[in-house]
Amino acid sequence: MYISTRDNWPEISAALAIKLGMVPQGGLFVPTYIPSFPLERLKDLLAASYQELAQAILEPYLDDYAAEEIRELVGRAYNNNSFGSDAITPLVSLAEDLHILELWHGPTAAFKDIALQLMPHLLSRAVQKVGSGKDTVILVATSGDTGKAALEGFKDVPGTRIIVFYPHQGVSKIQELQMTTTTGNNTHVVGVKGNFDDCQTAVKSIFGDREFARLLAERGYELSSANSINWGRLLPQLVYYFSAYVQLVRQGRLTFGDKINFVVPTGNFGNILAGWYASRMGLPVNKLICASNENKVLTDFFATGVYDRRRPFKQTISPSMDILISSNLERFLYEMNGRDGKVVNGWLTGLQEEGIFSVDLQTKEAMDEVMWGGFATEEETLATIEHTFKEKGYTLDPHTAVGVKVYHDYRKNTGDTSPTVVVATASPFKFNASVLKAIAGDEAVKGLDEFAMLGELARLTGLPIHPGLMGLDQKEVRHHRLGTKDQVPAQVLDILGVE
Ligand SMILES: *Cc1c(COP(=O)(O)O)cnc(C)c1O
């Protein structure tokens, strides 16, 4: 069963938590207890496939889904077809103690696919189990990566329609074409003349509009959300932490039972939080290392215990980490302060009203036990891509490069030489301009458009272009909607044919 991080909602089942997305009056759903996964069980799974691991880890969290049902959905989400290999999340070693877990082999070339290939199935089944028989309309505001991953995940899922809003001139050409060329008869994409905040604010205000919900309900529609505060998006991410561990043991690089570190390039705190749940279940983890770019709210928070978002927002070359309010931190705070929802509520209210809160000493100490924070500047990120390419022959995307830089800082600062896995969140081809500049200099990108850059990066690195990014300039653009932020509600009604 699931409860609220702010003690303001009754216990509910997994299906209902996934259908609701978040607690309607604020708060996130968390499991009433965290199931343990003893080492002996993990040992039995050393030879298991990714799908078998997923089955074992997801089952205890999904009481109202049958084991057979989970097996079916996991099989549909993770396969050779969607992820290009049986490993799903392959592990590559750069040094004896430094390994990269590649999470970007899914259809859209970023790690969001791991959650969004499974979550739509979990949600559509949840609606069948606890729903009202209405069609579910998924509204998504995206700064680039989530939109395409959600479109691919929900494409042709029965009983669902998905509408994605993106900032018209605020995403890369590749990201825009990824979205506007999406097929499927239930997908809709709308460009908004404004920035990501405008999209997000417009979508959030629809969720809070009861009259709008009533109008849709009359026509047989119900709204839901696919963003990362939904438990159904967090849960699938636990699996690859176990997979990384098992792969290290299998490759003879780790003695079973020894502890490892994970470095996670972080934005909304969903990915690293999944790592924390994995360690709480019993995965042998020494430290979780939270890597930020110049928007280093979290680095400062873990150093001081004060969360202060009152600072300028910086646009960086790792845009998916450009975030000052990390939504999923709320779940971590709840666990770290001994599950006191009233106190969590106070902190989050402070953040909303004043832009700042600070935790008590005990909570700070609990966090220090498991977490270490660091960051990388823009120059350091580019330099890390360059060194890693020249010295190891491995090509990092800017997000993952932030992680590798912070790994080196962590080692220097603590002397800890435990084997460490850096979680790679995007294919270098998805952020090709920055990667090309880093490895071949500013001159290398002069006069090239993004498609020419894909070819140039492939030539320089010898890597195949990610299939999800290939031939985009040849595909038919199927979505042409464009409007202002004020027209967002009218766009939704028009798409659904509601007058
Ligand atoms: C979303 C994203 C992140 C941040 O992940 P969180 O779960 O929000 O912390 C990092 N890198 C890439 C490439 C992403 O798309």
C-alpha cells in the first residue's frame, strides 16, 4: 500500500497511486514499507535476464497486479527490439574502479525510456483496475527529453490519449522533430510560444481546474500525468541498479557482497532516489553521489542542510539537469527525517513560499550517511568529455560527463576507492553539438546543422548513430499545432473534440 509524504491522504493501493500520480492536495505517494531483498535472493539471480530481475524487484511493490501480468508488461517494455540488446542497460568499464551504466539504448536515446516504456502499461492497467471506465488523457509539459519518451511509451496504448506541450523555440531541432514526427493514432504535440515554465504552469493549472475536469468527464475523459512524481515512473528505475551490480559480479570485476558507489547526474532527483530505494532493499551500496551542473542547489543542500532555490537559473549544456526545484527530493526527506509528514509539509511549504528551508541536524546526519553531493562547471564538463575521449576512447554526453567529473572529485576528497558506477543518462548523439565541440574544437561544428553533426560525430568516434535519431529529417512531420500559453486549455478541448 502507499501513503502520502505529507500525512494528508489515506493508504491506497499501487494501482490507485499510479492512476492518481500525486496526492491531489500536495504530497507524493511512497510505499508504506520498503520490501527487503536479501543477498541470498540476489545471488540466485546472478544469471538472470533483465526481465527476470525486473519481475523480482517490481512484484513486491505491485500487490494488485498479478505476477503473470507483470511478466507480460515487462516483456513488452524491455526487449531487444526496444533497447537494441538483451542487456537493456549494458555496463562498460573505463578503469578498474570506474564503470558506466548505459541507460540510453531505448527508443529516444535518453534514460527516461526505461521508465516510460513500462509506466504507460502500468497506468493503463491501473485504470482498468480502479478506473471509472473513462479514457485517460495524459498531459505532459516537456523541456525536451520527457516529451518524446512519453509519446513513444503511450503511443497506441488502448484507452489513452497523450498531449505533449513543448516550448516552440526552446528545444533543439532534433528534439522537436523527434516529437513532431511521432506516429500513433492517440498522440498529439503542441508547440507553445513561450518557455518551459509557461508550458508547465499551463498544464499544472489545468490539473487544478475542477470545472475543466467536469467538462472532460462528461465527454468520457479523465486527466492523468506522466511526469516523474508518479510512483509508476520511479519504480521501473530501481531495476537497473540491481542490474549494474549483477553485471559487475558476472564480469568478474566485483566480489559478490562487496559494496559499490553510484554517481547519478541529477535534476528532479528521481533517478538517484531509485538508487536509494535499491540500497534500502538490500543492494550493497556504499555511497550515492549526487552530481549537479552549475544549477547546484542540491550540492549546496547536501553540504549545508539548507535548500535555497533563490538564485539565478542557468542554461547549461546539460539542459535536462537545469532545475532548481527537485520534486522527488520530498520522498527522500520523508525517509531521512523518520517519516514525519508534518515536518516535511513544513519544509515544502517554506520552499514554496520563501524559496528556502533547512533540515534539522539529525536529518542532515542521516543524509550524510548515504549521500555525497558535487557539481561540475561548463568548462569542467567539456574538459571531461575531451579527456575521457582522448584517454579512454569513450564518448560521454554532457550529463554523464558531469557525473564522471564529480566521481573524480569524490575520490580525491574522500579517498574512497570502492568500485563506482556512473549512470549514463543520454546518448552522446542526442547532445551532439556540445560533444563535437569538446572533442574536436569549436571549428568542428562551424556551418554544420544538427543532422550533419550526427554524421560528423559518428565519423570521429566510430560509433553508430543512435537509431532513434536517424533519418529524422526524412520523416513526415505529423504534428503542426502551435499556440500561445493562454490557448493551452482550448488546444486540449479542440484535440479531444469537446466544445
Ligand atoms: C531527466 C534527465 C536527467 C535528470 O534525471 P532526474 O531523475 O530528473 O534526476 C539527467 N540526464 C538526462 C539526459 C535526463 O534526460
